[in-house]
Amino acid sequence: MVTVALNRALIFLGPPGAGKGTQAKQVAKSYGVPHLSTGDMFREAVSRGTELGRRVKPIMERGELVPDDLVMKLVEERLSQPDCAQGFVFDGFPRTLAQAALLDGIFEVRGIGKPLVIDFAVSADKLLRRLTGRWTCSVGGEIYNVYDAPPKVPGVCDVDGGKLVQRADDRPEVVKERLAAYERQTKPLTDYYSRQGVLKTIDAGASVDEVSRALNAVLKGAKS
Ligand code: ADP
Ligand code: AMP
């Protein structure tokens, strides 16, 4: 049930596997705002076989970042939709300094205030376990982990009974490249947002419930 309005842009920053999607789903649901995962949008384009999907598929399979112009086009289109008017949660975007600067420009044009940026801090050993153990529902996108958050019945989603699948880019060799891309291209965003005074770091190495509590405390603190 939605009790409080979000009315702002949230950005979940952090390495692949940090738990951004898991928390973004909960926050988006409780505030009744869209969860905007650029990774999910690209995966959908790939599965539908669109022109965009055909372009990004080999890039994603290598664990590299999609070019900024393609990402920005997708984001601009999505932000123009009416369901973004009361706030939204970005998960996995922006991922380069260029994307962050372009997003600042979009916010200015659209009259959207400064975002609140949450940095999900997790150690490298936990990330590997989270990524290689991740299974996702092919119907509703619910996220599981065979080690830490297993479904009641193996391979089946607790929520809608959908088949659970493993992402192709969660294979260990691709994970290595994705973590390197994060260090090289995305980590500098923590300084970028810290300089703007909008960055909050949370310990994302804790359990899902503990991270959720820490996140809610930050969201409530930031609103008052
Ligand atoms: P991201 O969106 O940052 O890539 P996900 O939310 O998809 O990360 O989570 C990656 C994996 O880690 C999933 O298998 C998920 O179930 C698991 N996970 C998420 N948060 C936690 C947590 N706090 N503790 C343990 N496992 C977690
Ligand atoms: P994710 O689901 O966030 O882990 O993203 C999966 C893949 O989609 C990444 O490894 C990139 O190839 C691509 N991707 C998602 N978001 C972005 C972004 N903001 N910039 C560049 N590439 C992205």
C-alpha cells in the first residue's frame, strides 16, 4: 500500500550483484513509482528481437557497457511517460560520467530536482556469490539466489509460478568483465555525486532485510 509520496528521483548506484534490483523493486512498490532498470529494458529488447536488441546483445554478452547514446535515448523516452511524474527509481543507470552529466541536463529541462543517490557498498567476494547464484523469474522478474534467497520450490517463482532462469551474463567469465567495467567506468560516479552533496552510502553486504531497513532510514531521513 502506498502511504507516502516519493516525489523525487532515486538513483541506485553500485556494482553488479550489489542488490540494487532487489531493493528497487521493494521501494518502487511501496512508493507506487516505476522501477527503471536499463538492464531490464535492454534484456527485453534482446528477447523481443528488436533492432536495438540486436545491437546490444553481443555487447551485453561480453559484459561491456552499451554506448551512451543508445542508453540515453532509451532513458529519455522512458522519462517522458506519465508514470514518472511522482518520482522513480533508477537501477543500473547512470553508469558513466557522460550519462550522469546528460541526466543532469534532462532533469534541468524537465524541472526535476536533484536526485538522491544511494551507493550500495559490497565486498567483491559477496558479489561473486550473489551473481553466480542469481536466478530470475522469466515471467514477473522476481529475483532469487540459490544460496541466500532460494525459492520454495527449486526453479519455480514463489510469486507467480514462472520458470526461473539464469542470466547469460552471470557466467563467471562475463562477471569478471562486468566488475572491471564497473571499476573503470561507473565507480567514478560516487565522487561525482558526492561532490554534488546527494550521495548516501549504505552497507549492502548485510541481509536483504537489513539493507532494506538501512535504505528506508535513509529515505525517511532525506525527506524530513
Ligand atoms: P543488482 O541489481 O545490483 O545486480 P540483484 O538485486 O539482482 O543485484 O541481486 C543479485 C543477487 O544477490 C540476487 O541473486 C539476489 O537474490 C541476491 N541478493 C540481493 N540482495 C542480497 C542481500 N542483501 N543478501 C544476500 N543476497 C542478496
Ligand atoms: P544490469 O542488468 O544492470 O546488470 O545490466 C546488464 C547489462 O546491460 C550491462 O552489463 C550492460 O551491458 C547493459 N547496461 C545496462 N544499463 C546500462 C547503462 N546505464 N549503460 C551502459 N550499459 C548498460
